[in-house]
Amino acid sequence: MATRFVAIAAVMAAAIFGVASAATYNVGEPGGSWNLQTNYTNWAASKRFHPGDQIVFKYSPQAHDVVEVSKADYDACSNARPINTHTSGNDAIALTSAGTRYFICGFPDHCAGGMKLQVDVVPSATSLAPAGAPGANAPASPSTPGSAATKATATGFALAGVLIAAGLMA
Ligand SMILES: *[C@@H]1O[C@H](CO)[C@@H](O)[C@H](O)[C@H]1NC(C)=O
Ligand SMILES: [Cu+2]
């Protein structure tokens, strides 16, 4: 009985707080990868990155690498002061917290050729402005129909319903 209550409470909490599942984004996909052809400004603009998500750079290590740099070095296309360097060709990078991350290719002229990616990691829907706060009534961004949080909430309530029904039948 107590176990069932805890399970239901956990699901309800997940629904209320909008715990969304973490997403994995393969950089440049679909249609591209980590190469000299993909437009990463356009690619990133179609995504919303949240803490807990990860991005994966896939490429030939003979042709490219991934260097995480500061904004200044990103703007200057300099890999002289790397924060992190990845060279496996299949590099998963965890976006652990909100903030902006900057990645470039360290091969000569590749960054200038377009291999630079800025990733804006924004807080999950849990930290929406409270009701009454400035901006709380702003219309939802048109680029996020059916947000992950909305889906998580719907999933949470559906699961809670199943659990409650199971409890009634037990
Ligand atoms: C990416 O595409 C946008 C819009 O189509 C364009 O303004 C921008 O210059 C492109 N970036 C690169 C690096 O080609
Ligand atoms: Cu490169």
C-alpha cells in the first residue's frame, strides 16, 4: 500500500514539475554531420537544448576534431586555449547546466570555413516565470509547439491514471 502511494506520488511529482526526458542530438543531423558543409547556425536554431541533454559530434578523426573554447576564441576561431579537446570521431558531450557552450574544429581553416557551433542551453520548463511575474503572460514561443514539458506532463498523468486504476483493481 505504502509502496503504491509512493509510486503514485512520484509520478504526480514528475507530472507537476515537468521532468522531461533528456535528449540526444547528433550534431548536423539529419542532412549533415560535423563537416564543412553543414550550417550550424541554422542547425542549432531549430533546437532547444536543456540541462541533461547531450550532443554527439560524429566525424572522421583524420579530417576533423572538436575543441570547446571560450566565446572570445570562438569569435576569433582560435584553438590556442582549449577548454576541452575531443578527437574520437564520436564524441558525446553532456550539457550539464544552463549557459552557452562554444565548439570549433581545430583543423586549419575549418572554423573559418564554418565548423563552429554555439549551443545555448536553456533551463527546462520547470523554471518558467511564476504567475504574475513580468513576462509570465508572454505568448509561448511559436517554435516550440508541444514542448517536451507538455508531453512529460501528459505522460505523467497518463501513468498516474494507469497506476491508480491498477490500485483500484488490486
Ligand atoms: C547559415 O545560414 C544563414 C541563413 O541561411 C546565413 O545567414 C549564414 O551566413 C549561414 N552561415 C554560414 C556559416 O554559412
Ligand atoms: Cu574540421
